[in-house]
Amino acid sequence: MAEIPPGGFTAPKGIPEYVGPEFVAVRDTLIREADRAGYAHLELPVFEDTALYARGVGESTDVVSKEMYSFADRGGRSVTLRPEGTAGVVRSVIEHGLDRGTLPVKLRYAGPFFRYERPQAGRYRQLQQVGVEAIGVDDPALDAEVLAVADAGFRALGITGHRLEITSLGDATTRPAYRAELTRFLEKLDLDEPTRGRARINPLRVLDDKRPEVREQLADAPLMVDHLSDEAAAHHRKVLGYLDELGVPYTENPWMVRGLDYYTKTTFEFVHDGLGSQSGIGGGGRYDGLMAELGGQALSGVGFGIGVDRTLLACQAEGLEVAPARRVEVFGVPLGESARDRLVGIVGALRRGGIRADLAYGGRGLKGAMKAADRSGARYALVLGERDLEAGVIQLKDLTDGSQTEVPLDGAVAAVDRALGA
């Protein structure tokens, strides 16, 4: 049998844990904005066939080449813990024939994703995301909707310090000629062999290099936005126009290169300067060739992935309270076994009525039970002693000012309901 390590077991390195309501409040707020725009829930598998990500995300990406948790299952099949959501969503749409119905197919998902990265603030090996995908229609208005949903989620949380950066990565007409020109430019630079290897697979990846010595050489690199086809340029202008119409502010960033190979046309990132070097809190774009690449129809798609972890950090950086301080609204304090037996039923009735309620368990005395009530954040305590039980009453104590009211035991639920509604 495995031994318990000194000091006890701890969570794996780079895996954050969240206790309390803040994480749930951030995640659910982002989901709610997607629901308002008609995105249906999709529960994705936690692991997929490794080839799905190698083909769909791109073998030249850091995600596939360095960061995936891949392993052989007991049947000898190579599977991978999901590092991102889009490829899995597209696979699901193809597998279940969702693209054979009304288009676009609009789906949203949430949950943990896994990347083997060097852990640091806001960058984890298990990261939490909320994402949306809209598949089947190449419409710049849909691109703008996706961006507006993300922006609305941040604003619903009270975040004001975020910034949308956007560009276009062109289309099938644009990319070959631009790729050739960029390759010729990169061949003249003093690059190490691993970087040249990346350039041979996908030269756009080099534009994402953060090393100062490489950034300096890239200062005069050709940019995609200067080589857009007429169609791609018109699409980009339309997206920006719709963002203006929707009241979503943006900054054009022609240097942007996302970390996944499938992006085309609209590409974007939301950043927050209060997070330091890991400033990205969400991003995404359009992926016109991905569905066909994975064996489906030649349909386009657009979507985003928002980091719940990083969004929570952005809220904290702005000093925002994103969840109610009260864990419950009412706390039951029984003084004696008979009182506890009765309060169990009252607390249950409160919960059935939609009131958040808890109870002092374990036979605590009055002092210990009232401390627990204070820690719960409850507005009211229901205190029931043996004498109260005999008299058919219960004490409703206001924990904000200490006042106390005696109410009929049979009317305790109604009394609490009235007090909370006052």
C-alpha cells in the first residue's frame, strides 16, 4: 500500500482549487451571457483520440508539440486530456449530424482543460474555461455576436479594465501568398534551428515568439492585414462595423497570432493589464477550414474560450466582489436534542421554499453555534431551546443588529420569509 507522504497529500503541481462561491459566480455569469444569445449546452468528453488534436489544433503548435497530456489507454489507444474545446465541439457536431439541421449550430461548454505548462499566476496545468462555438454560417455579424457575448460576460461581472484586441488572419486566398512572402523574410533572419523548424511547418508561429532577440528581428516582418484578399478585407471591415453597432470597443492588433493553427479571418484576444505577463483572459476567432479537416462538411465556424481562472484574477485585480458574502440566509441554532429534531424539519422546509439555510450540527452549545452562524454570513438565526419547544415558539434573531423576535414555531418559515422580504 502506498505510504502517506510527510505532511499529507497535496494537489498536483499547477492545479488550482477553489473553495467558496467566487469561482462559481464567475463561471456561471459567463455562461449566462452565452445562454442569453441562444447557445445550447454541450458536455464534452474530458479526453479524446490524440489524433483529433494533432490534426485539428496543428502539430506545429506548442499545445500539440509540448503541452498535451497524452497516454495509452488499456486498449493501447493514444488518448489525450482535452487541451482546448473547439476541436472536440467540431468533432461532436460532425458525429451527431448537428450540421444537418438549422444553421448556425450554436453551442457552449464549460469545464477543466489540461496543458503541461510551467505553473505561474494565471497559468495552470488544469485550467477552467467557458467557451462558445457557432458553426455553419460565414457571417461577420456572427463574429461580432461571439465577441459581444464575451464582452458582456466581463461587463456583467463588473470588469472595466479589459481590452479587446482584434485582427484578421486572412482566408484560403490570402494565406498561401502571404505565407510564401513571410517565409522568404524569415529565411534572411538569424534564427536558431528549432525556430527555423517551426517556420518550415508554419511560419506564422514565429511571429508569436516572445524572445526579445527574435522580436527585434521581426520588426519589419510583413503583416497579414496588409495582404488580405478583397473578400477577407471586406469581412474584417464588416466585423468592426458590427462591433461599433453593438457598442463593443476594440483595438486593432496586426501582430496578433493565436496559439492554434486553425484560425482564419477574425482573430481576437481579450487582455487585462492588471494580470501582469499573463494578461490574456480569453480569445478565439474564426476557423473556416477546421470542420472539413476533421472529416465534416466544408462549413465555417467562430468561437471563443474564456479562462475562468484568469477572469477571476481580473476581478480580484479590480477589487470586485463577484459573489454574495452570505453563504446562507438563515442559520438554525438548536439547544438540545429535541430542539435539533424539530429544527431539522424547519431548515428542510426553508430550503424547499428557496431560502438558503444551514444548521449547527454536532450538539454545539449556544456560544459555539452562534459563532458558526456568524461565520456562515446568515442574516437571521433561528434559536430553539427546550423551553421554547414546550411553549411552541422559536426565537428569530437578526444577526446584523442583535434584535430578537419570538414567533410561533409553526409559523417559523413564514416569519423568515417575511423578514427576508422586508
